[in-house]
Amino acid sequence: MPDDCLFCRIVAGEIPAEVVRRSDGLLAFRDISPKAPVHVLVIPERHVQSLAGVTGLTQAERSDMLAFIAEVATQEGLDESGYRVTTNHGPDGQQSVFHLHWHVLGGTQLSDSM
């Protein structure tokens, strides 16, 4: 765990977050600057810098992550109306925290440009 990683510090409980779901190795919490009525971040608890480093997770962690994201969306009531799941990689992709994280966005008609 890098000492300066914001999300690793959230996992460790050093920085508060509004946790909406937690399971073995995965954490979901509300974004502090939401871009939609529902904006939850899903992260692996183990540090991986971005999607490009996902092979640093076990096969089980990778497959559990997708199911966990879907469970978060269901829990947040987004199944019927729909939602968007996205991740950013690197500066050109607008990645601002260099710890793999997925944005689960919904609760309104989302823009067709992103």
C-alpha cells in the first residue's frame, strides 16, 4: 500500500468514507463529488494502480469485482432505469486517484457524451 494513496487510506480506515457495501477484498463508497444522483466508487482493497495493472489481482478478485459492481447497482436501485459503469486510466483518461476504481453512476438520464 503506497502511503500517499487516498483509497488505500480509506480502506485502512484512516480517512472516513460513506461505505455502501463491503465484501472480501472489495469496497464501495459514495463519491465526495458526485456527477449523478447516485455516484458510488468501487475499489479493490488491495492496491492496483489502474485497469492496466489488473493482472496484479487474483482471478477470483477480478471476477468477484464485476459481480460486486452489479450488486452495488442493484442495492442502489439502478437496475430498472439503468446505469453507467466506467473507469479511467492515466492522465489522458482523467484518472485522478491512481488506485483502480469503478464509477457506478445513475439515478437520472445520463449524458450521451463522456
